[in-house]
Amino acid sequence: MNRTSEVPQLAYCSAGKGPLVIMLHGLLMEGKSWQENGFISAFSPFFTVVCPDLIGHGESDKPAIQEWYTRDNQALAIVNLMDELGYEKAHIIGYSAGAWLATGLLALYPERVESVILGGWDCIQGMPASLSFEIFMAYAREIAPELTHSMSPADEKSVEYFFNELKKQTKGDDKLLMQGIPALVWAGTRDPYYAPMAELAEKHAIPLISGQGDHLSEVNTPDGSTIGRILRFIRDQSVV
């Protein structure tokens, strides 16, 4: 794994050559998740694909300081990564918490975003107000033990810091999609976020990819046609 030089340091994997595509994972996942689900192998023949471990995850820094996990600071960390790689712009694919972070890039650094794909996230309302970190972790342990069984108490605390920032999302992030940056929305039809994402797509006349999965399976085991459609969308926005 490579690492950025700025604090907090992000670990990242990379593959391929060409225009930059940055893939941002969700809570409890890592950059390598994009290798395991087939995205890196599909994109790397055409693009430089970079998949960071977001702060508090994988081999990236896990500071016990809430402020480091704000969306503003995390967006800056992604821009610093782009600078170190020597790219002015990137195509951004974000899923769940990664989509939340992608909207942070749209808010603060729209000039650095070539196109954006938002998956598995309600950009209008954010997280359900009733969802606590304790409920989230209990559910994750039940349905995705492979993501939680090796977590230390310190690992869990760093995820909680991240979760706390997700809960603070300002409603109305969908307005960030009105800047003329090419965008695509992606969600599984069994995802609780599917209805608001379909609403988002209709509201802003954005293409919608409807997979067959739920929130987790849609990104872990996406249909090949879903990966292909996302790839075609980004290739259409690029001179490759």
C-alpha cells in the first residue's frame, strides 16, 4: 500500500494508467473492497484507479480526534492525494459514506471533480435520525461479521468518530448536483436508500442505475452490467 505524506495519512492502492478515478468506500470497508468487487480490474485498463482507505479505516491513520473526521477535512485529504499524484481533476465514485464524502468534494472543490457517481446514500436527508452508532454496529455484526470480527476497540472508536460526522450531514446536499458536473446515481432496489436516490435522480434529471442488491450486496457483489454502465458513463466524460 502507498501512503500520502500529509496528516492524516491515507493508505491507498492504485492500478492502471490514464485519467484519474478515485473510488471511496463505505463505513467498515477499505480501499481493497473495490478490488474484491471487480471495479479495479474493470477500470484499470482505461484509467489510473486509486482507492484510499478513508480515515479511521484499513491502514490509514485512525486519530482519536473527532475534528479529523469532518467532511471538510476528509475532502481536503482527498485533494491532497490528488495533488501528490499530480492530477488536477478526478472522476469520483463514492458509495454510502464514500458518497457523503464525494458530496463534500462537490461542496468545497467542484473544480477538482470531473464527474461523480453517488451510490447508496440519501443526499437529501442523510442518515435516519433514529440510527445510533450502537444500532449500526449491532446490525453490522449480525449481517456482515466479516467486516467486524477483527476490529479492535480502537478500530471501533475510529469508526464511531466517522459515524458521528455522517450524522451531522446538512440536509439538501442534492443542490450540489446543480453545478453542471456530470453525475450518475446508483443504488440497489433492495436498499432502504433506493427510494430517496430514485427521487434524487428524477429531481435533477440524473441517470439512475438500479441494481438488484441491498445496501451491502450491491457494492460487494455488483452485477457485471452495473459495473459496465458506470464504466461507460465515466469513459463518456473522458478523453481516453
